[in-house]
Amino acid sequence: MTLHIVPGPALTPVDLYALLRLRVDVFVVEQECPYPELDGRDLLPDTVHVWWQPESVPLACLRVLGAPGGERRIGRVCTAADARGTGLGSHLMTAALEIVGADESVLDAQLHAQSLYARHGYEVEGEPFDEDGILHVRMRRAGC
């Protein structure tokens, strides 16, 4: 299995398609949340995509938004249904935090995944909120 770390502008069409497909499979189809997945952020110069892929398809992915030196945002964290429980989410977060470095970062965690992010230094900020029918909570990791 290979860890890929690729800036948005360097994504190949094949890689972008595979990442979008995984995200749509998880968020739109499985979780039944029709939302605008194509939000214009995937190819921005400051976006970095991180994903685990065995051979032909990614099993887990996330993206880091924002320029170094400012507040960073981790989002679109997902794992294929048949790869859950294997630790890929934690591996992705470790890689994301290497990208974030000493910068402060935030994310909106689904409530059931809150403990994953807490293990990586994120703390709850505010009250739970509904996003597309799923409860989330904002979490923040202070800069170092």
C-alpha cells in the first residue's frame, strides 16, 4: 500500500477522479448526503491531497486546505467501507499533521469520529451542529 501526498495542481485527472469517486461513494451514496462535492477547492495551489492506495483505487483520503503559516483545515476525511477499522484514518491524520506542521488547524468531525481526531491533539470547540443530516463538531489543534 502506498501513501500519496500530492498538491492540488499536480493531481492527475485519473487520481482526481478516483478521489472524487471515493468521496462520493462515502459521503453522497453511503451517508445519503447530497451536497456539492465539487466545491472548487481540490485544485487550489494550497490544497494538499493525502491518500492510501493499494494498486488501482484509493482506500482512504483527506485534503489539507490553506496556506502554510495560517490556519489550516483538514477535510473530506473518508475511508472505503471495506477498509474501515484498519487504522488508515489514523495513518492519514499522521501524514496530514506532518503537512500542517506547527500551524493551527481545524476540522469538522462527525461525532462518531471525534475520538480519532482527539488522539491527534484536536479538542472540541463549540456545540455539535447538523451538516447534511449528520451531527458534527468543530475541533481545533493549536499551533506549536
